[in-house]
Amino acid sequence: MRWIGEGNDLLFGRKFRETIDFFSQDILLQGDTDEHQIIHHDFAEPYTEIHFHASCSHWNDLLLKMVLKFLSICISERLFGVCTPVLQIVDKDLFLNDCLPAHLFTPVAAIYFGNMVNNGKFLVHFRRTCPNDLNIILQQSLVFSKLINEEVDYPMVVNFEYDRNLCIIRFAVLDGGYAFKNNEFERKHNFTMQNCVPGSIYSLKIKFCSIRRVIVDIMKVEEKNEYKVRIFFRLNYPCEIRKFMKKPGWIIYSDGERHRSFPAFDKDYKDNCSAINDSPMICIELTNDSTEKTLYEIISRLQARLKLPIEFANIDVEFFSVSKYANMPVRVIGCDYRRIACEEELIKSCQEYVVPEPKNVDPWCVQQLRGCNEFGLEYLIAALLSRGAIVKDQILISERARDKFIGHIVSSFIDDKLLTTEVLEKLITLVDEMRETPPLLSTFKRLRQQILCKKDLLFEIYEKSEREGFQRVRKAIITPTRMILVVPELLMGNRVLREFDETGDGALRIQFRDDDGSHLRRQNAGEYIIQTTVHNALLHGVHIGERSFVYLASSNSQMRDNGCYFFDDGAGGQAQKIRDRLGKFDRTNIPKLMSRMGQCFTQSKACGIELKRKRYNKIHDIIGGKNSAGEPYTFSDGVGKISPEFAAKISQDIGLIDYVPSCFQFRHRGFKGILSVDPALQRRKKWALENGICDNRYKTKKMNDLDVIFRPSQDKFHAPRTEIIEVVKYASPTATNLNRPFINILDQVSEMQGFDVHKRVTDCVHGMLDAQLAGLENMFLSEERCRMHLMEFPYRIGIQRLSQSRGFALIQEPFFRSLLLASAKYTLKVQLTKEQISIPANRGRCMFGILDETGLLQYGQVFVQYTNNITLKTPGKYAARTIVRGRVLVTKSPSIVAGDVRIFDSVDIPELHHLCDVIVFPQHGPRPHTDEMAGSDLDGDEYIVVWDPRLQFDYNEAPMEYDKASRLPEDVDDEEVVREMRRFFVDYIKQDSIGSISNAFLVNSDLYGITSEVCRSIAQKHSQSVDFPKTGQPPQPLVKIWSKIETDDGIKYVPPERAQRFPDFMCKYHEPSYVSPRLVGDIFRRIQLLDEVMTVALASEQVAYSLDPLLVYDGWEAYEAHATTCFHAYTAHLRALLDNYGIDDEGQLFTGCFSIIRNRINGRDGDDMSLFNTGFMIEIKVTQIFRSFRHDFFHEFGGFMQNTQAEKQGREANYDNVDRRFCSNPTEKMKQKASAFYIVCYREVQNSPRRILSFPWIVWDVLAVIKQHNMTRSDHKYISLDPLSERMSDFIEQYCSQNAYDMEVTMNTLSEGDTGLHAIKRYCRKYDGLDKLMFFLCKWSEFQELLEGRLKREHICLLLLQFGLGALSSDNTLADDCHFLEMTDDIIPNDSAEIVHLSDRIGGLGRCFIHFLRYLSSSTFRKIKMLNFLDQNLGYYSILFRGQWFELHRAAVKSFYRLILTGRFGDLPVNLESSLPDLSYQSDRIIEAEPFTIELPEDLKIYDEDLRQKMIKYSGVHRLHLRRKSDFKHRVFVSAMGTIEAIYRLHLLLAVKPTLNIEEDSKKRNDMMVRLVYERIKSLP
């Protein structure tokens, strides 16, 4: 527990500890109270922390009583407002240990929307309370009951649905409900006046992932023995509001349609959108009849599911209407969401649109700001206020506060324009990031002072960025409820910005998003919300100050991201002038016009090298073959040529120095696509000069002296004359990987081509995954690999100086180990969600596709050459290269159907040797190879090229014929063009379905096969969806029901395209799922097992860290007090970052490997155009904190620069990078201080639930000198090369020593007598220690309960022998660790000189054990067909077949990964008395499984309790709950708690394993799947 309070009062915590005597018999406060004051903490106010460590046997009875006691003490001590103490409970042991699925229909007295202005004051801006009138309550309850078809006693309730990670507040409103019209539509649905319900239900949905803080205010009403409870949720984004009323055709209750606000009372007709959605907090006040048990359960479940600490405080609730805000200092008119602002409504009413001018703009503020004559200042003030109540409650709370703030900003601006602008931008960023908004004015002053000293450096960085082609662009995020203005961001420029917005004041980048930051989707937001949000904004623009920003256009990638550019329209018509100056576009096809115009908005670098008109020309395209429509194919679609000389000039200009890429992706005037280097242009020029041929033809006819040759397919529109060529991207060595769709095609196509092909391909994919996992494992097994991986993280610590020669084993050091764990966890998460498996760089690459200009390549051939060293992004002329000869597998992402992955012959053509890191396609054949792969072309498409022979098919499947949808020409008048552009933009957002169609294909192909009828239909829709931005022809919606088609064989049922259940690899826990038996599912479950093991192993581990004696320096005590103060200040900074972004731990913070980021929407995540995404900003902040404290350390010794030197001296020195400077000769006092930092940190974190271990490593260089110094002076000069193996060896030796008799009996049984094995005896005789290893393995097998079936102890021992002899592994990743035994046929004497001592080898017995476990956990072992124990002359007549050792493999996975991840031995046999801290690990930890969904027949729900009991008995889980879904009664949510093994058994029991590729009886089998689980559970005893 933590008490947090403002100010300097340290007596409160002591008083609380004294008064806890009230519970003296039940609650034990352990250890000393840890009390410290945080003075310097970012820009927040000082506060005091007091830590209590409490224990109790029955917290369910006493937790709330203790909280009430705490709150009553706060009242008695008169600690209110800013001084309000907060009790924060972090330890989950204080909460209920159960997995209750939900608390439904909990009565609510009121809901409040507002802002927590300090710890003790909640400012309410909007509220809805339950009426006091009993008659109204009864009417509302009746409406509620009728609409949801359930009996409800209260008109306002909250559902805490923990199994769905949702909190939903519902209440009835007597608004008349649906207005009966008696029209044809109503008659069609038999809807009469009697069906009408005179009211509606509003639902407010709060996703758990949106909650970043929970505060509970609880008060007991003693005379009634009731509790008054308010639960405050701090949200990252507004809750989702929906309204349901009974309409024609609506049979069952649903959440209804999206709305922006709801009424405060039944007859409230005001627009409450701003008051609700500007408020960052929602408060739920429960009715007074909530019991103590229910409250405890709710709080406990919220803590468990949110994984956030629960805070308790006395909160004063005060209402403050937004109408009382002081007038705005800046005129801001965002999106006009009103229905009357829609274009159709305006046309219908024949009215001119009138801008809804805000009435509350203060003239004095406007005069002050505009007097500065800088729009950027007005914009930043508007941006700050767009953050909502967290800012307005400080600036607009009164006119005095507003004028004081604006006055100070203006004064600062007059004094220093650039500095003030920068400080305001930093202030806005700070508001976005901090969990609690700091005092804005004082923070501005402190920021200004902080930035003032770095001003010159800051602006130098900006100037450098501009020189490199970056530009600062403002951005607005428009959601259904808000417009958030973002500080200017650095983007790579584009043609429009460079030509029309040099100052950066004209353009405004727009992103349309849903409130949660995701793309607007029709299925979630609804058409009305999209129309009034997107179209209204495009139609009317946005207004800031005196400027009106109107819709201009967007690049193709921008439109895919639901974004566009607005531009200041000036006095009117400026945007249209820009469009006119971009070029002449074909108006008959608006989608194509927008695509062509989008070329001008593509991010690119403008070259300083001019392309004169006389130096380029056009030649014909290469065409051939015909598609199904009879149109010829264009083989050269999108590709032109560039001379090597001109390519070299461009390369120099864009900073590539010695590297000339083989091709460039470019933009020039109306041309776009690829330019590939062609020496023939230079040779022709040379030939003309040598032969005296002068090309005197007109410049458009010249052919002999050209730098560039374009083709007609590259000429998209007629643009004004310019000599600037823009580079978008260029060819370079690029790694690639497998992904789910690609793996799915590899799996199913290889299966169609035969067993051997399928086995080869699947083994290769598993092998690539093994190699990737081996890299993860080696981080924890090899000090060298560990260091290599640590050096990949952002540079803050000189890893190379913490060398082994100085005594550092970083694998074992807790802080550095936490970095490795964060990286490993993130890697598994990416693997689990995307299954991205790296293809080795010497087996495959990602390459631009270009055309063979020589014409030498034939159909079916390609040319591939790659740079060997993939880390060279700009390889020089003499970099080693390899030409691929033989078969290659090629595809383009996204690949969908079987024919999208193709096999070609890669041949060596000397005339193409100048081309590298590209794939060259032929210009001959019936159809371009590029078009065969998902209908791609050569205008910039990149291809995955793999030459690993194991991953190739025997032959190509037929490519899909993509029917190109065409749009009939439609001549649009000039004045109608922009209107049609707006309409198409909105249509695109409504129809944007590429992702859902891709997923539908993946799911259906998994169940029904990639060549099934349903998949062919979806593939066509996917092609149409991809082409939609150009054609304007959207695909038909995915079919949701089974359909019948007539075939020659009779009627055939085609499954619905929108899946009814999902394969397990989709992780759709809230939908029915099945176990995918295909390769994608197999890989998913392998990774899932590792992820589960890691999650359990690392969950809430509290390991005592022992101090390294070699880092203790005499005299450190002199700095102990100072070190403690610095430590608390440092941890406060890092904890603030962790809290602000919702990051789990310090390891994730320092590596950038975030499991989740809980942050207010600021548009940075998922914005590919912005350089400064959230991850990048966090990295900068961590570096700044680390650097600041590092510099402060050296301050008293003369300063950082004076005590450090550059990493390298002389010409190679990097003097500018201060982070790479180090102290090589610290003084005695420096060493004492650094040692104090280390000792204080590792002592303070012993009992802390959230450990910060990086603190002492801010002086890593001084610690390195200390350790080296102590190493030379102490007896401890031995440096372990494999510390984990050595600790494991000690553990095995201790275990065998203390179980000597058991070992003797066991080994005698195995090696002596009639049943003894000669092989075990002879190998144990020759290899000293092997008997201990075998005995320990036998005990491990017993401990894991592996010997209860077919597997025996003899099998385990003989497996070890086979492994040691190197007879099992055929995997290169494991080969080095396999061979530690030599074949022997004789039993040697006990005193023979041939005896080998295994303990003398590096790592000893521990290394042998660990690497044997590693092998058993590998897919190589799992996939062995048969184990024959007669092999290698072992002489044991026994054979095991695949599947009989699966449990051995699974147990090895758990033990091996837990061992290397935690460094502890909890999965091993433990019955010895040892002081080793490793034994503290609990291998049977109880965890809560992620809730999932199964299907049980609805008509059999009366048996649910019987089924639940059988499930508990069979699986062994500790807790299990079933909850039927309200709208789909056959779907059941399952919540469970237990050991990882018990949960695994539960999943196995409930897993649905379908028959694949089912055809005729597919519908019947599909219907049967609903009953499969029920029948299986019912059959249990």
C-alpha cells in the first residue's frame, strides 16, 4: 500500500499506522514504514509517499473497513482539496482471488462527467441522476424492461462485464421512443402503434483498455449500515454512447445506434456533446443498497482485469457548468456535426450554409494574440484548449485566470517568438502525456527556463531537418465528438508543401478517427456518424482565428489512412487555385482523378539535380497477351530507365555518397513509378559521340543523349513544366519475413502438391521459427549474444565497457536481465498476433520489381542479385554480392490465393550484373509475372523473394484472373469536381474493408480450403476492394448466411463469407473458436505456449536481489543520504512515465518493447507519416531523464564534460554525442558516490512491487572502474563463462548429495541385474557425473508426472545418451550443444585413465541438463516420427511413436523457458534444504485465464451447472464460471483460474477440432459443431 499526499505533512502516515491498532489482531503492518518526500518530479507539485506493507488472512472482511478508517482519519485531520491523501493499493493479494465473470444490473444513483482538478476535488460538467419521483422511476423501469425483455427494478444500472473487458452503463429515457408513421416499411414489418415503446435506452460503453486510473470514494452511512460509493474512471478517450429504441424490424435488444451525447433529464434537448466528451473522467455513483461483499468483489475484479492500482480518497464533488467558462481567447470552429449542416439537408431546404460563429470569443484576447501577427501562436492556444476540460478548468475557469495566462504568453512571445512557440508545443505534449495535468502557467515558466539554455541546439536540429527535406506541418484529428489540434510535426515534404506552403502556415493535415483512435468503420460508427463527421468537415472546413481551412486533396496512402490535407482558403478560392496549378486531370473518373492528384501529395525528397526537358523522353510500353476481357497486358507497367551517370548524381544529392541504387521510386511532373538503371543509355550516348552522330531533332524526339526514359504507363496526368525530380524510395538490402497469409498459402499449396512437398515446406517454416526462437534463447544462455542484443537498444549505457574482463556477467545482472525479458516478451507478442517469422538474409529478401530491358530473360525466368551484408543500407561499389541461380519463390504482399505465390527460375545474365537488390522480370510471355501475383505491376511494388529450396513448390498453381472493375466515363462539370471528390472520400471510408475481407479469406480458407467456392468469391471481393480507390466500384458486402447453389452434382451449400466461428490463431476470445489444425494454427500454439510460460514465470515475481560485493566501495556511507534523495527523485520521474503511458515495467521503458501503451489520443500512434510516434517520444524522454541525472552526478566534481571523454579519440571521435562520453579515471569520491547509488537502489527495491533498477547505471562507467578495482584486490578473480549452468550444476550436486541413497537404488535398478541396461552402465562408468545427471532427469520426470503412461525412466536415460552422442538433432541451431559423449561398447574399470569428468567441462552437468531440456523443447524433437532405442547400440527393445512423447516435450518447454527466463529452479525436483534464493519460485502459480467463448445448445442451458462441475473436476482449475451471452444464448463466456496445466486441460476439453476441406455436408457438420463440446463434457464421469 502507498499513501500519497501533497505538501510537507509527514505526520499523517505515522498517525495512520498508530490508528491501525483498531485492527491489531487482524492486520499486521510488516517492517518499517517507508516514508519519503518527492520534491522534484517533472512539472508536478511536490508530494509525499509513505509505503506500508500489510498482511491479513481475511482481507475480504477487513479491506473496506481499513479504507474507511483511512478516509475517516483524513477527515478528522482536515486534509481536503490539494492536501487530500490518496491510499493506493498495489498488491493483488489484498483483493478477491476469484474470476467472477460479471456484476450485472448493479443499480446506479447518478453518473458524472468532469475533471479531477486535484486529489480531492472533482469538477462536474455534466450529470444525469436517477429521478426522485417514484412514478417516473416506475415508468422508466417499465420502458427498460420492455426494451431488453428482462425484468429490471431500477431505471439506471451498470454492468461490469469482466469477461468482455467492458463496463456498460444503461438507463431509460422517456423521450417518446420511435415515432410511429404507419408507412409501408412499418406495415412490411407488422409494426403497429401497439408495438411502440414510449422511451429509449442509452448505453455508455467504457472499454477497460481506455481506463488509465481508478479512484474510489466510499463512505459508510452508519445509521443505515449502507455504503455510499463513487467510482471514478480516468479515460484516455470518451466512452461510446448508443441509443436503442424499438423500430420496425428490430426483434431483439441491441446496443443501438451511435450518438454523440445524451440528455441530462428526459425533457433535455440541449447539445451536451462538449460537456460530456471534453471531460476526461466519468464517475459512477452506486445506490446506497450495495453490500460490502458486492463492493469488495467489484473493486477486486476491476483491479484484476485492469491491472491498475486501486486508489481511495475523499473526493469533493462540485458542479460547474461549461456555460460558466470564460469566453474563448481564440475563434475555433471545428467540424459542424449538425444534421442541418449536411449537404443533402442544405439542398433540400434551399438554404445557404451559415458558419455557426461562436458567441463566446473574448475581444481583448483576440486583440492581444492577433497583435503578435503570428497565426502559429493562435493555433497553439487553440490546440491547448482542444484538450478539453483538463485545460479549460485551469485557463477558462475565470476571466482572471484566462487573462493572466494569455497575457503571460503574449508577453513571452514579444520577448522571444521562437522560444515561446517551442515552449507552448512542449506544454501541449506534456498535457497529452501526463496522467495528471500540471499547473499550466507555472509549468510554462519552468519549461521556458529549461529550453532557454538549449535554444540554439534546438533550432539547429530544426534547420538540419529542413535541409534534409523535412517540413513542419500542423495536424487536426477529427473524431465524432472532438477536434484535437496537434502541434506541428516533422514530415518528409511533398510537392504541394514545397511549392505552396513554404512558411508552414497554409496546410493543415487532417486525420479522421473514431474516438478510440481507430479508423472510422461503418459497422461500428454507423453511416450517420461518418456522414456528419467526415462529409461535414470536408464540406465546411475548419476555422481557427481568421483562417478558414478547406478540403484540398490527399495522397493515396493518406486516404487509406483516412486522412487528407486542408488548406487555408485565404479570401476564398485558394484551394481551387492550387488544384488547378497541379495539372490537368481527367474529370470523367473522379476516383482516378483523386489518385492522380494524390501523386503531388506523396512524401518525397526533391533533388537538387535538374532534369532538363531535352534530357528525357518517352518510349513505347511493352505489351503482349490478353486478359479475359480481351485487353493486352502491359509488361512495362510503371517502369522506366535512368542512366548510371544521372543515377549517380541523384544518389550524391540525396546523401547516398558511394552507393548508386539499381532503381528509384520517383515522381516528376505527371510521371510516377520506377526508374531502373540501364547502362544502355550511357552506351548509346558514347556510341553517338564516337560516331559523330548529332541528335538535332526536336527535344521530344531526341534519343541519343538522354538521362531518363519514361513510358506512357508512367504518364498519369499533364503537369506544369518543372525540372525537379522527386525521390520517394530507392532499392537497398531489405530483410523480409513470413506472415500468416503467406504461411497459409505455403501450407495449403504444398499439401495439394503431395506429402513430401508439404513436409518439406512445413519443416522449413518450423525451422525458421526455431532459428528465431533460438536467438531469443541464446540471449539468456550466451553472454556474447546477450551483449549483442543489449547493444541493439537505444544507447544510454556503454555495454562494451561493462566487459567480462571487468567481472560483469550481464545475463545475471537484474537490470540488464529485465531488458532482455522485455524484449523477449515483445517478440513473442508480435509472433503471437502476426506470426511474422524472419527469413534468413541469405535465404530471402524484399526487393523492388523491375523489367528486363535487355529482353534476354524468357517467360518463367528472373534475375536476382543481392548484397551479402544486409546491414549495409548503402553498400559501396565493392560490397560482396551474390547472384542467385536456381529456383526462387516470389510473391507480393498481400498474397491471398494459391496462385499468388509463384516459382521462377533465377538465371545468370551477364548483361544484368549491374542490377542488385532488385528482382528483374522478363518482358516476354502470355502474361506478366507481376500481374500473376495479386494483379501487381512495376510502379513501385515490392516482392518477397526466397531462394531457400526447402520452401519451394514443385510447380505453380494457376494464377487468378483478376477482373478489373471499370467505371463508366461520367463528365463532371468543373464546379462539381470537388463535390464529387468529397463524396468519394466519404464513400471510401464507408467501404474501406480490405482488412475485414482479408481476414474473412484467411478464416474461411483455414476451414474450407484455399480453393473452395467461398474463398474464390472472397478473393474477387478483395481484388475489387484493393482497386476501389481507382475504380470507385466497391465490392459487395460479405455474405452472412449460408447460400445454396445448383451444380451438376445437385444442390451445394456455400458457407457464409463472414465467419460464424474463428480459428484459434485469430485470438477472437469473445467469439466461438476452434483449433486450427493447419500450419498457421500449429505455429500459433507453439508461440502461445511460450507466451503463457513467460507470463506465468514473470507474473508478480518478488525475488530478493543480493548486492554485488564487488560494487561496494569503502566510504560509500558518506553519500548514502544524498543517494537516497536522488534515487527517489529518479524513480518519481520514471514512475511518472510508466503511469502516464500505462507501461508495465522499467524493462519495457528502456527497450521500447511495449506490451501496451495507455495514452490519451494524440494521433501519433499508427501515423506512418509522422516521425514522432509515441514510441519515439518515450525513447527521447527516457534518454533525457537518464542524461539529466547522469550530468547531475558529476556536477559537484566540476561538471560532466570536464570529467568525461569522447568514445573515440582523434579523427573518429564523436564529440557531438554526449551520451557516448565516459569517465575513465573517476576520483575516490566519485567511486564512493557511485557505490552509494548502487547500494541504496538495490536495497530500496527489495520490497517494492514496482522496481526501478536502472538508477545506479546512470554512472555505469564509474561502476565499471569500481568493479575492476575490487576484482584486482579481492580473491574473487574467477569469471564465470556460463553462470546459469554452473548454478544448475551446484543444484544437481546438492540434490544428488542429499538424496544419495535414492540415487544409488535408482541407478542400480537401471543398470544392474536382469532388467538393467548395459548401455547405461558402460556410459556411466566412462563419464563421471552422468549417473547424477540421469538420476536428476528421472526425478524431474517424476516431478512433472511424465512416467505414468508409456514413457519410462529407461526412455529418459537412453534419450539423454542419444542426445549426448549427437544422434538425435538434425537442426543446425542445436547441433553445437548435442555432442558431449563418445560411442563406447565396453565397461571400463573404475580407475581407468579413460574416465571423463563431465563436471570439468564448461558449465558442467548443468550445461548438459539445460541443453538437453532445450532439445526436448524444440520442434525438431516434437516432430520426430519414431524413437528406436536399439539405435547407437543401446540394446533396449522399445520403440516410441510420435505423440507418445508430447507431454515430455511440453514439460520441457515449461521447464526450459522458466529456467532461462527467471534463472530459478521451480520446475525442478526440490526436496533439499538449501538457502538458494532460486527455490522461491512457485511452479504451480494460480493465474487467471483470458476469458473465452464456447458454444453450448441454448435449449440445454438448465444443465450448465452440471457441466461446470464436470469441467472443474476434469481440468483441476480452482475457479470456473459460465455466463451465457444475452443476445446469442448458445454462446457461453468461460472464466477460469488455475495452474497453467489445469487451464491447458480445460482448453483441450473445450476445443473444437473440425474436419477440414468439407464440401457436400459442410452445413450439416457446421451445425453439429454447436453440440460437440456439450457431448464431450456430458460424457465425462
